[in-house]
Amino acid sequence: MLDTFTSVGAQSFVVTKTDLLQGLKWGKTYSAQELREKLPAMVRTAATRRPFPIPDDDTVPSGENLIIRPMSQGVAFVQLDDLKEEQLERIRPAVFIIHATSPGSYQGWIAVSGVPEGKEQFKELMRRVRKAVGGNDKSASHATRVAGTENFKPKYAPEFPTVTIVETHPGRVMTPDQLESLGLLASPEPVKAVPLKFTQQADRTSDKTRQWPSYERSLSGAPTAPDGNGPDRSKADFWFSYLALQRGWSAEDTEAKLLEVSEKARERERLGDTGYVHVTVTNASAWLERNRQRTRA
């Protein structure tokens, strides 16, 4: 699986582990070579079963979900999730890997070159491909379980399915024109004209609930860095992401905003650590969900 992703341009991977209830336990970015060395041990430890408490006051012996998110500078990865067998024929000429995450549920991945840089351009391409294929999970996160590991979810207990590769096509990279010729790129949505109108008081009140948190406040409230040199910018990035998600911003929007306001995030991006922002926002999202569950309890 790792070889197939790297054959189409994946240069690094954000690796995360989640528990039975999909709560984030750990996350880190690795180069392809680093991950190739460490992956066997990760797979072994992920399979270790331990009693895990579930909401009905019972426990289930469960391991950990091992998940990778491929990153590349020159190739966009389009993930098509929750596909049925009849949809596989449509995407088969374009995908570089198809794998089953559970019986009857498939994922297909398409590598696309020649996509203009920028999150909005990628999101537009992704929307058009998913619309053309139809019926797939439009909330797919661009991360996937590692083949050969088990899919730990309560609904599968105690017989957790193993993620299995159906087929691979190493080195297959498509262009937008090729996708269009295969009928896998829907027409772009027409731009809707929005009439100019004055903002009413109610609109201003609504906008306030969606304002971005102050990064300067997150930075000033952060503890001192471990080296004693100024505030801990990683903690500031985490807290900014947490507050943004709490105010209703999406994870994708929060990642883009963090790159805009955080000097550390931009520096990590320049150094090639393209997973730093994603891991920070993912950790903040997991912490927010954990706190919400505590509140509900």
C-alpha cells in the first residue's frame, strides 16, 4: 500500500491512531522512507487488544485504528469513499488503488497532476469528481486505514474486518483532461450572482458568532516554550484551532486560516512538514469532541 502511494507521488504521510470510538490517540508526520522503516512495528502494536469501555457500561477488547494521510507537492489525491461494487467499474480506469475497509464498502483513490496550487482549486476538483461518480461519502477526510490492519468500530465488534487491497495500478497519475474524457469530472457549477444588500443588525450578530478567534490572544496566553525562548507556539496553534472549531469553522477552513496567522505553521510548511497543520487541527478537533462528550455525560 505504501509503495503504491509513493509510486504516484506521495512524499510524506500524516500517521494517526484512533481508538474504538474514533477518538484521536496520537499523530505524527513521517517521510515515506521513515514510515517504511516504522510501519511494521506500528501495525503490530495497533493489533494489540485491550479492554475498551463503551457507552453502555460494557467493555470491548479492541486494538487501534492505524490511519495514513498521503501528502505531495505536485499531485492531488482524490479519495472516493463508501463505494459499492457497481461504482468500481466507473472509476477503475482512473484509480491507482482500490481497497475494502469493510465487507462491501470500498475506497478508490485517484492521483491528479496539473491541478493549480491552492486549497480552493483542490476542493473544486474534488467536488467535481465526487459529483461525477455519485453516491460516495462526500465527507471523506483524505486519510485511510492501512491495508492489513483491522477496522475497529463498535458496530463490527467482536469480529473486526481487516482492510484489504482489491487492486493497485502503481504509477497511474491522471490529468483533469483525462478525467473529463472518462466522464469522471462533472461540469463546474455556475457562479451565482449575489445581490448587494446592506447588512442588518441580525446579520452582524450572526457574523460575530463566526468571527475568527484572535491568534494574538492565543499566543499571549500560551505557556513558555520548553527552551525558555518566548511562548510555546505549538500550544498557541492548538488553542487557536480549538477555538475556531468551537465557533463552527470547518477543519479545512481552520487549517487554511492557521497557515495564514501562524508563523510556526508557515515555517513548518516551508521546511516540508506539510502535515503539521493537519495534525494540529485534528488534535484540536479530537479534544473538542472529547469535551463535548464529557458535557453531554
